[in-house]
Amino acid sequence: MPAIFAASESKVLIDGEAIEGVRALDYRFQQDRANVYAMGSTERIGMVSGPQSVEGKLKVASTHAKLNGLVGDKPFQISSLLKHGETSMTVTFDDCYLTDKHFEIGVGGVGEMVYSFTATRVREELG
């Protein structure tokens, strides 16, 4: 059975401080993989794992002062408590660095700042 989380019950924190106005949190974990073949065989006999990378985006209504202050080589941590009723999952991004930020606003809409980041690792813990 899938775990379904509600945005209205979930929250996102930066270094333990709650962020108001979060519209979206997207992330991607990627790990390089290489096949291992036996000499003279065309069938794979194993798999070798290589480097990992984590990239994410945090979209916030208008802007957020703490996130705007994260410039240069200052690491931070993002923690998100995803929740719906009794179901919960904590997603933690360690040693994050801001890589990009941009502002967007559409006709009749609310301004949103999109903060892009990289992380050393992501940890997902079902609660």
C-alpha cells in the first residue's frame, strides 16, 4: 500500500528552523552503476556501484530571509517531515549547498523563489 503525504500536514526545516510558505520540495538521488562481465561472456555477473549525488529544489512563496542568506560555501541541513494522519516520513538532506536561486511570478499569481541545492546524502526514514 502506498504512503500518501499531505502538503498541508507536512513541514520543511532549514537548520531546525521551520520555513513558512513552502510550495514544493523536489529532489533526485542518483548513483552511477557499471555492469561486470565474465571473460568471454555476454551475460552480466555483477554490478559495481560508483559515486552518488543528490540534487533538490525548494519552492517558497515570495522569498525566505534565511535561505537568501545562504550564499558562498556555508553548508546547511534541510529536514522535511512528510505527514498524513498517522503516516509519516522524515527526509533529511545533509551538508547542503545552495547552487542557484531564481524568482518567478506569473500573471495573477503569487511570486515564488526557487532555491536549488546539492547535498552529500539524503536519508529517508518512515515513522
